[in-house]
Amino acid sequence: MICFSFFYTEKISTVIKENDDIQKEIEQVKDQYKTVAIDAIINNDTIIPGVSGKTIDVKASYKKMKKINSFNDNLLVYKNTKPKISVENIYDKYIISGNKTKKEISLLFLVEENDNIDKVIDILKKNNIKATFYIDGNWFENNNEKSLELIKDGHIVGNLGYNYRYDVSGISWMNTIVTKIGNQKSTYCYTENKNQDILNICKNNKSYTIIPNIVVKQNPLITIKKNLSNGSIISLKINDGLQSELPLIINYINSKDLEIVTIEKMLDE
């Protein structure tokens, strides 16, 4: 009798809900607000991240709207739907771009052994921008605290190896400090051209390998203006020319309605 009572009560509740005007309106619009997930694009040894989709959580939306006893699309509750093909934990392919459907670009600052990054950090801070700093092993050895401060401030620290060369002990040591002490979620390698040795050692250390699609050697602003697009990954060497033009670069990117994000956020589907 008790079991039957619960079943009967639940059945009545379901029938009432199905005939509720709020429930009917949610059911009517749920497909209108649905977006389909976009799969990551794999082409041989390269990959471009996908994008999650979203669907309406009918039950949660109904519960919120029932509190005010009327339909309000601002109270719709969404559930993410993951891409079937994802960049997550894919370490054996080069990441060559962000997804073109997202209006995001990522700045990678290459920090070599004797570089001073203070001015770059100040410019980013004034503009409320988080970026990715690929740090040489020698610089990292002498600036552990500053490297961890970058992570604490919301930036991402990538592993540049020693003079752009990776070895097992070096990459493992730096990655361990970044993730265990700095609490960074993932680790990142860097190369400007495909290199199977780099890809293998980074894959074995569960690091994503990034190939930027804009490599700035000189005339930073001009180079970026000529090549900028959705999903651009831009590598920049720290020097006087970059430091003087960086505010102009940021203004130009903002004028194109593009958001500057870390490489971690760019890969977040």
C-alpha cells in the first residue's frame, strides 16, 4: 500500500506538471535554445579544439520558474554537452589553433634566459589580461617564485625547455613544480615547426604541444594586423620593440572584438 501510494502520488505529480503552462512553454522552446557541440578537428598529427554544446535542463528550469509561477527565459537552466571528439588528454598531436567559432586569441610570451618580464606583466595587468608565458629552464631555475606568482595571478606557465630543447629530467622537473606547487591544471610544450622528438617527450609527460600560427620575429603590430583571425595563437619574443608596441597590439585586438585568453582557456571546450 505504501509503495502504491508513492507511485500514485508521483504519477499524479507528473500528469499535473505535463499540463502546466510553464512546463509546456519550456518544452516548446527547448529546441530553440539548443546548440550542438562542435567536434575537435583532427588532421593527421594536428588538432584544433572543439566547442561544447548546450541543452535545456527542463526539470531544473521548471523548478526555478515555478517559484515565480510564470515562464521567464532568463531562468532557463542549461546543461553542457561535450564534443564526441575532444582535445582533452590528446597529447600526441600538435595544437595549431583555437576553434574558429570562438572569438578568442592567445598571446604566448617566450621568456628566454636573460629576459626581464616586469614591463610586460605591468602592461597586461593594466589591461586586465591573462596570458601564457613560455619559460626557459635556466630562467625558471633563477626565478621560481616569480614563475609561481604568474600562475597565482591567473597566467599560464609553459615549458620552453632549455634553449628550446627538451629532455626527460628537465621537462619533468619543471612540470612537477608548475602543477604540484603552482596548482596549474595542465602543462604545455612549444615548437614552431613539427618535431617528432619534441612531440614524443611532451606526450610522455602528458603535456600539450602548441605550434603558434602567428610567430612574431619583428614589427609585432604590423605582423599581427596582417595575420590576426579567430583562434590565433601568437608567439612573441620579449624585447624593447614588443614592450613599446604591446599596448597598441592589445588595443588593436580589442578593436576586432576578440578576447585575449590563456592557452588553457583556449583549449577549454
